[in-house]
Amino acid sequence: MAKRPILIHPDPRLKTEAKPVGVISDEVKRLAEDMLETMYDAPGIGLAAPQVGVLSRLLVMDCIKEEDQPPRPMVLINPVVRWTSDETNVYEEGCLSIPEQYAEVERPAEVEVTWMTLDGTEASERFDGLWATCVQHEIDHLDGKLFIDYLKPLRRQMITRKMQKLKREQARA
Ligand code: K1U
Ligand code: ZN
């Protein structure tokens, strides 16, 4: 397993729609392992393949926060949202590609998602709470959408300028 660098917004790869995974090759399995390591190390509760520069429809997540509960690493390949609740939730979201910026985003409170697992079987689950917020945030990444795209243009521009400054400083260091 290896950690991979996380792309920082703005980057054209974060605005591009990712392509479905075809064969679950050793390369895909290695990508999933590396993404889980990268997510836990960050630390984060989710990570989508475009965030590590791979434009494939694969995401990982683990929204277990309690220290006394076992981790639940999940790998979702070609996930599709099949159903969303009318009820919504507002959550203050962050993003590993937009470090230290947080904003409230309103999304469906519950979603039903189907996907392919690493062993090639179909899976389906209804997510709620933080899991529902996270899986929607990560599927947005696969569609080239960031949580700041839900904000008013001025706020989005301010965050983008901060990130451009951060990237200039990182490049100089
Ligand atoms: O996709 C990402 O950039 C990961 C992101 C996922 C996410 C966070 C909040 C709401 C929806 C989706 C993160 O993991 S940001 C870090 C974070 O939220 C966190 C980190 C450590 C402990 C708990 C949360
Ligand atoms: Zn994100």
C-alpha cells in the first residue's frame, strides 16, 4: 500500500466526469488500497479517485468516528444513486482537496446506492446521517462537482482564491 498525493482545487481533473471502471484489475485493487491508506492518513472520512488524479468511478469511505467501534472501510466501484429521500439534512462539509474550508451544504437525508464491490459482486445499501452526506459528496467528485459548487458565487470565488494562494505558496516551498 502507498499513500498518494491529493490534488488541491483548482485543478481541471477535479472538474472532469470520471469514466466507469471496466475490469477490476490488480491496478484497480491497488488504487483502492492506496486510497484507503491516503484517506485514513489525511485524516478523512471519504476519498474519490479523481482526488488522486485517477479519472475512474471509484470511491472509498469510512464514516465510523467512535474510537470504540471497529472501522468500516468501504470501496464503491461505479456507484449509482437509485433513490433519494425528500427529507434533507444540512451538514458542514469539508474536502481534502479544499483544505481548511468548511461550508453548510443541504442534501437528501437518505440515499439508496448500488455499486460493484472489489470482488465484482453487486451491492446495495440505504445510507443515512453522515454516511449519506459523505457518499453524495464523493459521488459528486466522480461527476466533477465540488461542495463549493453549492455555494453562492462570491463565497466560491473567495475559497478558490485562497486555494490558488495556498498552491502558489506550496510551489515556492
Ligand atoms: O472527499 C473528501 O474530500 C473527503 C471529505 C469527505 C466529507 C467530509 C465532510 C462531509 C462530507 C464529506 C473529508 O473527509 S474532509 C475531513 C473530515 O471531514 C474529517 C476528518 C477527520 C475526522 C472526521 C472528519
Ligand atoms: Zn471532497
